[in-house]
Amino acid sequence: MRLLIVEDEPTLGQQLKTTLEGSGYAVDLSTDGEDGHFLGSTEDYDAVVLDLGLPEIDGLTVLGMWRKEGRTFPVLVLTARDSWSDKVAGLDAGADDYLAKPFQTEELIARLRALIRRSTGNASSELTAGPVRLDTRSGKVTLDGEPVKLTAQEYKLLSYLMHHKGKVVSRTELIEHIYDQDFDRDSNTIEVFVTRIRKKLGSDVITTIRGLGYSLEDPEERVG
Amino acid sequence: MRLLIVEDEPTLGQQLKTTLEGSGYAVDLSTDGEDGHFLGSTEDYDAVVLDLGLPEIDGLTVLGMWRKEGRTFPVLVLTARDSWSDKVAGLDAGADDYLAKPFQTEELIARLRALIRRSTGNASSELTAGPVRLDTRSGKVTLDGEPVKLTAQEYKLLSYLMHHKGKVVSRTELIEHIYDQDFDRDSNTIEVFVTRIRKKLGSDVITTIRGLGYSLEDPEERVG
DNA sequence: CCATATTTGTCACCCGCTGGTCAAGATGAT
DNA sequence: ATCATCTTGACCAGCGGGTGACAAATATGG
């Protein structure tokens, strides 16, 4: 999962980036509205954390522009503690959730997880595909009930696929959502990790669609 | 399906070409209006992506010329973000859809798919012919409900025929719409692929009209 | 703070699939 | 029967993808 943070205060921004990366997200950080808006318009994020008090362009404006352009990623807005009006305005402008500063990073993480879950149309924080179950809350994976140890990267890859079960996900899309901006786009890491995951979970969990990418089967097995 | 991209910014153009080819289109790329206009006038495209901010000739002019020449392919116009006048002018000049820069390639792909679907007179993204069903959205094909694995090329060929169900499609037309500019026109690949598709979907799906080409039966055939 | 284990990404090599060519055989039209 | 057109099996080069091994980076533990 890949996030964009738009936060003008460098220390806080950097700190958030580090924490969220620690929670398994690929994070891009932008410190002003102009740049942040551009990133959100061109790159493909799973969620955005947007501070309203920005220099240059105001956060609300940025959000409004995104929505007008048809960007649908979930946006979590950071507001000053007591600016009640901001919250209302934020929700009006198309924010999906808000959090008042100062806040516990714990809470931010929890809310982001919920946002992403909802936006991908998953009802529960438990995702399943055949014998595989993934709990986004605890970050644990089981195969036929048995716990399986995945490494951080393996988990990210699998998690993205499970959030988009049934859809064909291209290598580029995977790279874009698992790594942040600067990453060597032509290398075969994805293939390598798919192999490693298959070794742990069985070779039939992830299907290869030649020339297009990978896919987790939807439970659309039809018998009779 | 074959597309023409007219985009002066080389990086963006090339990137678009690559992505769209990845989505199964044959793509010609032109970097200036003069050349772009020529291609659109001589070759046969299923849709055109036209950037309005072109050197030499303006995009709107090109579009106008095409329409005056009687070209009917659907045109998706790329406009700068805030130039609202461009949009209006574009639609007036005969554009079928527009997309403001910057945009996400996902969206471009979706819009193109819709444009082509509409321009071929198909109401849904699910095309059917007898027992065969093709979903342009997911790229999956089923025979009597059973999923069938087609290769990329097989899919392109079948997809084109299904978009033009009932019409007799000549070999040249197929070649022109499945491959891009540089392709050896006299070879029997088409025949070979027709054979291969028949082997997978049954020999009666594609009818041969000797001397003219191939055709997918309209479902209403009834021999009295 | 060093030693060790684990993880991550790169590389090289292999393999099977796919797309395209060719040529021989089948099928139709006249 | 003759000729053109279409079908199909065989063949092969090239590509995309899978995998083991190695090296760098990072985490773990004494």
C-alpha cells in the first residue's frame, strides 16, 4: 500500500513517513500544496494524509481540486485541535476522515487501515483467498489455519493482491504500490517475491496472467 | 484495437504508448500535428488520443480537419487542467471525450474502453456471440460459462470481431486493427489465429466468407 | 560493538509458451 | 479439372516468467 503525506512541517512529516513505513506502507512525502497536488494527480495512491494548514495552496483547495479532477483515493485530513469549522469544511470538500492535532500515531495508523479497507470494498479486516487468510490488523497470515511467517516485502505484495482480489494486477502497478517514488522500475524483484510467496503458501495462490501480470482468484468457482 | 496518440511531449507520449500497448492495444504515436493529421487521415484507427497543445498545427485544427474529411473515429482530447474554454471548443470541434492533464493512466484506459465500446454500438462491456462471452473490462472469455484461456493475440482478434458482430471483416482490416504500422501485411497469421481460436471455442463461432474475410454470426440466424 | 542471521535485490540461466513462417492438404468456385 | 483460397500441422526463434545463487543491506543477539 502506498501513501502520500502532505505536511508542511518538516519534522512532523518526516516522522510520520518513518512511522508509516515502519507499519509497512510505501510513503511519499510532500511539504507543500503545489507539489502535493501534482503528486496526487499523477501517481496512484491507496490513501492520502493531508494537513490543512499549508503554505502556497490551502489544503482544502488541494482536496477540492483532486475531487474535481475525479481522484477517488481516501483522504484523511489533519486539522488543528479546536478548529471545528475546518472539520466540517473538510468533510464537505470530500475528506473521508479527519484527525485533530496533536494525535497518537497509533490512532492515525488504525484510521488509515480502516480507510484503505473500506475504499477497496472489503468489509472486514480479515482478507481470505482460498486457504490463505490475512489479518490486516495484526499483520498475520495463515495457511489452512497454520500461521505462516512472511517477510515485510512478501507481506506487502500479498496484501496488495488480496485487497484487489480477482483483478489482474500488473507488475508496474505492484511496484508502484509497494515501493515509493524512487525505485528501479525494470528489475525482476516482483517475480522473485512472487516465487518466494508461492514457496510458502503453495503455487496455486497467485495466478500468472502472461503479459499482463498477476491475480488472486476470485471465489467464482462454479460447479454445476 | 488500434489507437493513434498525438502528443508532442515525447516522454509522456512514449509512456502512454507503452501503457496502452500493455493493455492490449496496437498503438501508433505521432509527436506533431502535421504528421498526426496525416496518419489519422490515411490509417484506420479505433480511437485517437489528441493533445490540444501541439506545435505546428493546433490540435483543434487537426480535429476539425479530420471531421471535415469525414473521419468518424472517436477522439479523446487532452487539455491543460484549467483551460475550460479548451474543453468547450474541443467538444464543439467534434471531440467525444476529454481528460484534463495531469491524469492517471487508469482513467485514460477506462475512458478509451468506453469510447470504443460506444463507437462500435455496443451497450455493455460484455460482448456475446452464441455460447461465447467476452468481458472487455476484465479481459476474460468464457464458452458456455466455462472460462477459456486465450493468448494475447487470440484475444485481440476475437475482441475485434465481437465488437463488429455480424459485419464481414476482411483480413486486411483485421491486420490493420490488431497490429500497428510496421507489420508485414502479406502473411497468413490471421488465418492461423482464426484456426487456433476455433480450436478453443468451436469451429462454428467464426464463419469464413470466402474471398471476403471472416464474420461472427449475429445470433438471429435461422435456417427455415 | 562485533558477530551472526535474516532479508532484499540483482544476476544469470533455464524453460515453456507464444507468435509467426512455411508448406502441404482440403475446400470451394468456375 | 484447375486455380485460388482457406485450413492446419509442424517448426522455431524470441520473450516472458521462474528460480537458485550471490552480495549488499538490515536486523538480531550476545
